[in-house]
Amino acid sequence: MTVDAKETSESAQLQKATRDIYLPPERKKISGDDTIHISAKEFSIYYGDFEAVKRVSVDIISKYVTAIIGPSGCGKSTFLRAINRMNDLIPSCHTTGALLFDGEDVYGKFTDEVLLRKKVGMVFQKPNPFPKSIFDNIAYGPRLHGVNDKKKLMEIVERSLKKAAIWDEVCDRLDKNALGLSGGQQQRLCVARTLAVEPEVLLLDEPTSALDPKATAKIEDLIQELRGSYTIMIVTHNMQQASRVSDSTMFFYEGVLVEHASTAQLFTNPKDPMTEDYITGRFS
Amino acid sequence: MNIGTRKILDRSFTAVGIGSIIVMALALMFVVVPIVTNGIGAVFFTGTVEHRKMLFNEFKRGDSQGLSSEVASSDRYRSKVYDMLTGFEAELETMAPEKKKEYKEKYAQVRSAVQALLGPLPGDSTPMLTRFKYGQTRWEKAEEKLHDLLYESKWDNSNPNVMSKEYFVSRAIGFEGTSLVKLFPYVKDNLEKMLLPDFTVYWGFITDSSVDSHFFGGIWPEIQGTFFLAIGAMLFAFPLGVVAAVYFTEYAKPGFLNSMLRSANSTLAGVPSIVFGMFGLAFFINTMKVSESKSVIAGALTLAIMILPTIIRAAEEAILAVPKTYREASLSLGSTKWNTIATVILPAALPGILTGAVISLGRAAGETAPIIFTAAVSVGSAIGLADVFSSPTPALSWNIYNLASEHEAASQIRHVQYGMVLALVSIVLLLNLSAIVLRARISKKLKG
């Protein structure tokens, strides 16, 4: 057996394992080609000398929902923000290992982070609409990428707002300032704004932590709607939420990816005792 | 500490706070009330026929028929005064030599007092200076001059241990027994008929040029010069300041050089303005030769350098106050750094940047020292926009100083000084008010 063949068979095994995580027999399969969309290999993230994420290897299949859980400070947000290079805003942050998006190195020398962020959209913990009108908020991204035709923009705005299930609530006040909306509406607006640039991946960084239960339920419904159209990764503190919305769940502890399994399995029959302790609330 | 002491301390602090605010308010009143009351007097006052004559001759303003009938009616009363004077001159010739000598001197004083009151006497040659071509144009000044005519001022210095005291002696007593003695009661009784005082609203004070170095006319060249200098300074300082602030906050790498630049900027904000004035002369005029000598452009550049640190600081603070989440949101949508700054950060920081800019504009309008050597002249006419590269201009701040200290007849034209001060204070106040309104409107738009 040549080295190449060995590597291929190893990666095939890994892929099979990943498929088992995402496509256990009891779950409804999403129509698609099941390609690996994001892949980390021995990927570490440092803040200065501090290793916040430690040698994480994981594959994420496109169009499914992946939840990331773990106690505060375990590196789950850092890992999420590494995928669209939002960590670049922190000067001391650097990485080792490889993080591949569509097979290309996210931290490669020639990677255009602006293009990457167009494909990998993000919704943040606190709703952060711009202090502009609802229309301008949604149209901000498309305008950046060269759409200036008023009619076309209107189409995009309507489509994005409908996808984010907020169209009915705001269709008659598109010219009003977005900061006048409620927190839950603002967060869905932020989702719509992200969808307007037509990303492939949606990163949700604790999107409901600032919302009340009703607004949270709406966001969760929205995630279910978007499942199958986008690869979604959601960081959450709420384990019920993770079990409700996700196909697979990753458990991080102190920067280490302890376990990655299908959500059903992770919450009912975790392999690692640490995961079990966490989901049963035995440590905090 | 028990509750009783704590409450007493709280109350006494409140009392001290209120007290200091009252003291400040009183001090402000003490300054502002005279400025406003006297300054308004430059536009609204009781003007005499001499004022209307002056307006007609110097500015071709007023109705010539009405004026000539007024002049005719006032001349009817004046001619009697002139007759009395010529009568006394004839009487003087007939007097004994020593008596003549004694009266001649007194008479000269009376004559010049009448001249000051009513303007040149018949037979006088036309004076060179416009200020002597007319009598008193303002009624309150005319009353002062009437007092000068009626009473001679003398100083009592009989007691060497106390300061000399001024006292007044009636001139009429001095002329007892001559024909001139009748002049004094006549002028006193008929002054109103000779000068025809009337309530006057002289808007020309704002829109006219000055005549005979601010003796008559208005302060338009100063107002215009102030605007030219302040807005010119802003044209240079605003773009530079905002670009510098964006560099400091968004692009500069933290380090020794950066922190040095920042502290240099802060230090520059505290440099006395006279230093900037000297710098402007040495750098812009002598070294860079932006103009032959003083010019609006040199003054505007000097003022720009002076307000630049303030604008940079204000813009920096405004940019830093923009929530980090806006930046994240924009970047996560695939925006470039420059796009994020131009479309999200700067618009959100605009209220703060503009407030800083308009307050600096007010400062530029009010500063004297930077323009002494670079732009200001004491007397001049309004310049055209094309002349800003070559001509100096009068400006309010510098002319207030000039009129208060260097003008040869400063005490005669206090009302012009006060008018200028009020104009300058109003301009600065207006700029600051507009900053507040602008800020409120933009903030409202941003908040929804």
C-alpha cells in the first residue's frame, strides 16, 4: 500500500465517521451531496501565548446544523469566529494547524478574508443592526458587492426578510430605523442581513442569549427553516436549544474538542464521562 | 460615619455646588449684561439730524427732500447761535487788549465746543477727517458735549494729600457782561430743535463698511473677515483632522511612535495661541510664502493648525465611541476595512465629529493672537473672495482689541466696540447653538 493510498483510506474512514455523526439512521436525510464543508485539522488558536483552542480536528458536512456547547471560556466562540476570521480584529490572535473551507485554507497566505466573510456569514450574540433604515440594513451587503439597481435591491431585501421570517412584521416600515425594532426582531433582521449576501455558511454566536423565550422560539424556528439551505453552526449555552435545533453537537472543554456526535447520541448516550457530567449539570 | 453626619455632609456639598453655580451665573451676568445692552445701542439709538446727514453724504442713503427740510428747520435755530458767535467776535475786537486776551482763550474753547456739537461752523474750511465734518450723530453724545459747552472742567488739587478732584464751573459766569452770555441758555433750551433727535434703527451697522476708522458706518468688513478666516481654517482643518483621527484609531499600530504622536497632539492643543501666530508668520508667510505679506489664506492656515489638535481629539473620541458591534457586523458581511470606516463608522461618529468641528469653528472665529501677524488689519474694506490669497482683512477679534487699546479716539466710539463684541459673541453663540441642533438632529436620525 502506498502512502497516498493509505492517506486516502484514512480520510475515507474519517468521512465515514463524520457521516455517521450527521446521518444516523433515525434522522431525516437532507437531500444534497454530503460534502465536507468545513474541516479543521490539528487546528489551534492562540491569544498571545494562551492556547484558547487546542488541536481541534473535525469535519462539518454542508447543509446541516451543528451546535457547539461547553462552559464559558472553553473556546467555542473563538473556534466559531475563526471560521470567518473575525478573530483578525484581535491583534494578538494567531493560529496553527489547518482550517479548510471548501477545501481551501482559511488562514492561507493568499486567502481573501473579505471574500471568505461573504461566503461565511455571522450573527452575533447581541443584535447589532446598523443605525440605518431596515431597507438599508438589508441592502448594505448587496450594495457592498456591487448591486445598485433599486428594483433588484428591493427583490433581495424582500427575499431575505421572508427567509428570516420577519417580512410580515416590517414590510410596511422598511424606511424606519432598524433600532426601533424589538430585540427579537432586530436579531432576525440581522439574520436577514446576513442572508442577503447569499452566504453558504451561517455562524450563529449565541444568537438568543439576549432574547426572551418567545423571541428565542422564533429564532429556533428560523434555524429549522434554514436547515438544508445553509450550513449552520450555532454556539449556545442552552443545552435544550442545542438538542432542539441541531443535527450534531460538539462539546468543548478548556479548548479541547471532547466529543463530536450526533445530537441524539450526545445527549442520550455520551461516550466521554466529561460530556456526561456537563450535560447532566454535574459541573459548571 | 453615622447617618446624621452623612446627611449633613451631603447637604453641605449640595449647598456648595449650588453656591458655586450662582457665583458663576452672576459673574456671567456681570459680563454679558453690559455687552448686550451697550452692543444693542450700536444699532438702536437716538440719532440726530447729523447722523442722517452723514448717512446721506457717505452712504447715499435716506430721503433727500425730508433731509433738506430737516436741515432747513434745524438751521433756523442754529443760525442764531452762529450769529451770537460772530457778534461776540466783533465785540472781542473792540475790547481792551488785556481783556481781549483773557476772553479770546475762553472763546476758543466755546467755539470748539459748539463745533463738536453742531459740526463745522459757517465759514470754516471743510475738515480733512470725516469725523469733524459732522456734529454729534448720537443724542447721548450730544448731551455730553452740551455739558462740555456749558461747564468748564477744573481740577481741585488744593489738598496735596488727597487725589485731585474734578469739578465744573459754568462758562456763562465767565462771559458775564458780554453778548455771549445769552448763548448758553439758548443752546441748552434749543439743542433738541437744532439736532432733531429721533429714534433710529441703523441696520447698516451690520452691513456697512466703516468710515474714518470706525467713527461712522458699520462693521461688515470685520464680520466678513471673521467668517472668511474661520471657514477657511475649517476647510483645511476638518478633512485633515478627520483623516488623522481615522489613522490614529483604525490604522496606527500601537507602539512608541504612535503614543508619541498622540501626546504631541495633546500638547499642541494646549499651546498658547500667540505661539501659533508667530509660527504662522514664520512658516506660512516667511518660509512657504503663501502670500506676499498678511493674507486671509495665511491666517486661515494658521488658525487651522491651531484648531487641528482639537478636531483630531474630538473625531478620535467620536470614532472610538462607535460600538464595536457595528464594525463586526459590517466586516462579517464581507465589507473591506475602508468600506466599513466610510459607510458605518464615520456616519455613526458624525455627530461627535461635527460637534468638535463647530466648537473649533467658534474658537477660530474668536482667536486674536494667531491672526495679528498673519491676516488682520485694523481698518480696511470688505474683500472679495478672489482676494483671499493676497489681501489681509479686518476681523472682529482683532478690531475689538484695536479699538479698545490702539485707536486714537477709543473713548469716542465705545458703542462700536460694544457692537463688535456683541457681534462676535453672537456669532460664536450661533455656531455653538447650530452644533447642538445639528448633533441632536443627526443623533435622532441614528437612533430612529
